[in-house]
Amino acid sequence: MNKDILDYLKLQRTCVLAVEMMDGSPHAATVHFATSADPLMFYFETNKVYRKSEPLYGKKEVRATLVVGTTEDNMRTFQTDGIARLLNDDEVDIYNSIYLGKFPEKVEKSKDPNFVRFVFIPTWWRFTDWTSKNGKKITTSEDK
């Protein structure tokens, strides 16, 4: 993964995440996220009563899509398809380091029994940068 893309993702705080519900319909929400670089993974939290939790508890893996960078102010965007799943118990320390490290104000919230930790793992991605001096530049996971 290109360092400039990783740096961009680290500076961002929100994205739009869409998950496939149990009936196959999409559900999208704007959420906070944090990332790890190697492998590239996106970490999230939600509450058991929110809609996006339903498929996470209903399936082992859920098809999902996310978009980082949805304003013209930034002139860059990262789009990715992949899968979302609940975190395993042995991944909680990594989550705490990455996600709560980025959002320390959520440490108390994480103690709530309805707090849900989950991860998104990309299977394809595309980064578009309109700030390049040579015009729009597109980098994808398929580039060698």
C-alpha cells in the first residue's frame, strides 16, 4: 500500500460504511474509523441496538463497502469493497491500541455491555486524488 494513501487514511476520522443486511438490502451509516497498515484493516465500534449490528451477529462475515473522503474540500477519496465481521476475543488488544488509540474519548463507552467491536477487511480498493499536479490520479489494489 502506498504510504501517501496510508497517511491520508490516518488523518481521516469518518467514513460512510454500508453493510449487507440479512435480507440482502444495504444499510449505510457515517461512522468513525481507525486503520492498521499491514494488513490494511478498518476498525469500528457500534451498539448492539443499531441496525448495522444485525448482520454482524447474523452471519460470520458480511459484505460491505466503505468510502473515506466525501467532501470537495479534500479532493481525495478512498473507496473499498470487502467484508465486515465481529472481532475475536484475541483481537481486542489490537483494537484497543488502534481504535481507542485514535479515539481515547471512547474508552469509557467501550465498557458498556452493548458496545460492539468490528473490523472491515478490504478485498478491493481505489484511491482518487484530484490534487495531483498532473490532474486526477487513480491508484487501485489491482495496480502492480
